[in-house]
Amino acid sequence: MVTGAASLAPGLVPGPTAATPATETMVRATLGRVHDPEIPTVSIVDLGLVHAVAVTPDRIRVELLPTFVACPALEVIRSTVTDALAGFGRPVEVAFTFLVPWTTERLTPAGRDGLRAAGIAPPAEPADVRCPYCASARVAMDSAFGPTLCRSLFYCRECRQPFEAFKPI
Amino acid sequence: MDFSGAGDGRERALGLLLLSMADDEFVIGFSDSEWTGIGPILEEDVAISSLAQDELGHAQALYGLFVDVVADGRDADAVAYDRPPEGYFHARLLDHSRGDWAQTIARRWIYETADAARLAALAASSHAPLRELVAKLRREERYHLMHVDTWLDRLAESGGEPRRRLVAALAELGPDAGTVLAPLPGETALVRHGILAESWAAIESRWRAETSTKLIRLGLDALPATRDPGAARTRHSDAFRLLHADFTMVRRSEVGATW
């Protein structure tokens, strides 16, 4: 899949400025508006990518968990996070860590809704996957391997729509 | 092996382990990526490309751990791309070319099952960065195993030409199958420091029991003993030298460039 530039949801909340207090809460709120570059309806917070945020007087450090080790969107996410936090007026360090494995349990309820809104079934064992369009259980997996590492291909026999499902991992 | 920066026995043994694993994933990932665009069916084209991408990502992460341990000033890209063919430390199994689809499946099945046995022996490793990465890798490799197991069954049970080709591939690869788990120098240090749970011989024997059960159930021969196990990861083939020329081509075209 083509990886577009990750973007802040436009026009919702103004980005931080040097006057915005750099607290962990404010940093996390800003990260909540950084969207996954391949799933524009889900923020990196709702996707469960944010492992740790540390704010010190001389820098902001964010630790993220890759969904898949080879995910090619990581560098885009890194630069988007760096840009999004630039307004706090101190150096930003973004690191990826495997300290705990990212698993699909890390998705928040809002993240699961966001996946459905993008036409992607939230992760479930194949027997429990539901069509993101009509919620039917009459679905079949076409292939475990879809257009990105984290997605499988399904077909809905009810509404006759092919769709993607996030792989349970 | 050039290990000028390595310190005590633990670091050297750990470095060799990480490099062997990274090279395995890198070589099979690059080799399998040759199917992109020419897979036997579209679905498999996507699947093998996805698998190859996974392996390259795993290699990148493992090279990252390697440079942290060896700390000789090279970065992960330099280790991946700047060695001559003789400097690579992958298992001889991966010196075979991808061949036809049956050979690719046979090679993947042998490699994935052996790699799973290796990762299981590292799941409780005392080297925390490796233990953490292995936890992540095992979640992804589950999909690789499901994929290749399904294909092995399909080729073996279909009879006719698919089965003939699979049998031929297993016969060609068989003597090198055990090279993935052949003992590495520094095994004693790895086990003593709790990096590896048990000896390579113990890991290999468990893997052989599991693979034999599966192969015999499919009416195929168990994998034979390893040919020349002392040179399991050295003396590479012409097929690998060609692959190496291919995967270093862009890097060599503009030395020192930032991509």
C-alpha cells in the first residue's frame, strides 16, 4: 500500500506552542492526534503504539512499539511524531522498542471503531471476524497475507464485499 | 569472522549467534523476495512478498542487536551490505537458490521449523534485548509456519508433478537441512551465560523428531544427517555469490550515499 504522510487531524485542536506546558498529559493528548499513516481513522494512541512518554526539562522522549518488526511506516511515524511535538520547544526523541511486544489487545475501543470506519475488521481469530460493512459473520478468509504486513484478506458472503482484517498477533 | 571489537567469550559467542540469525533472515528474505511479481498465483505473490518483507525486518532488528553487542563502529546497514560473500554467516541451507516453487516451499519449511526451534530456545534468554525481540518474532513467525505448513501438505498430498518436485527439492536440500541448528562456536558460553537454553544438539534433536513425524505422515523421508556440519555456515555457493552481487548492487553504486 502507498504510505501517505501521517497527518494531524486538521482543525480539531491547535497544536502545542512554546507556551503549552510540556506535561506528559499534554504530550499524550498531542500524540492522540497523530494518525497511523496507513489507517487515517486511528491514532497511534488508540492503536496502542505508545509505550512510554518521558518529559524532562531538556527533552521529550517517546517510546513506541512497532506492530510488526518490518513495518515500513515506522520512519514516517517517527518523523510525524517529532513534527507534532516540535511546538513544545524542546528536542524530541522517538525510539522504537520491543520491551513488551505490541499485541492486538493494545487496541483501544476507539481504535477498533476507527478500524471499522476504515473498512478494516478489528483483529479476531478467523472464526470471530465480522464484516466491517454489514457486521455479518458469513465471512471467509481469502488469504492470511494482505496489502500490508498487519492485514489479512477476507470476503463477506452477505454483502459480497471483499475486506481486510487486522491480523491477531 | 571479523570480531576485532568483541570482548570476552560471552560477547563473542553472543555476537556470532546474533550474526548467524540475522544473516539467515536476511538471505532467505532477500532470496524469497525474488518471487515478487512472478509468484505462481496472485495471492501467493502477495504472501511470499509479505513473508520476505517480514524476514528482512527481522534481519534489520537482529543486525541492530549485533552492532550493539559488537560495537565496532559499524551500523546495521554496513553489516548487512558491506561484507564480501565469504564474510556472511548464514546456514548452508540458504545457499541453495530459491529454485522452483516446490524448492522455495521446501526450503522455507525446513528453515521455518528450525528457526522456530531456535527461537523457542531463546525465549527465556538472559540477554534482555534478544529475549524481547524473540517474543515479538515468535508472534509473527506463527503466520509463517501456518503458511508453509499448508503448502507442504498441498504439494505432498496432490500427487503427480507437485509431489515429484517437492520430493526432488527435499532430496536436494536435505543434507543441508540441519545446518540452521548446527553448533556455533561459543556454544558453551551461550549456555553457561543463560543466553541459550540448551545445547544445539538438544535443539536439533527435538526439531528432527517433530519434522520426522510430519514428513513420515505425508509419506516422505525424514531429513538426513547434516553433511559436513563443521562448515555449516562457511564456504558459500555460487548461487549465494550471485544473490550477494544483486543485493549489494544499489549500495555499491554510490558508496557512502544516504538513501
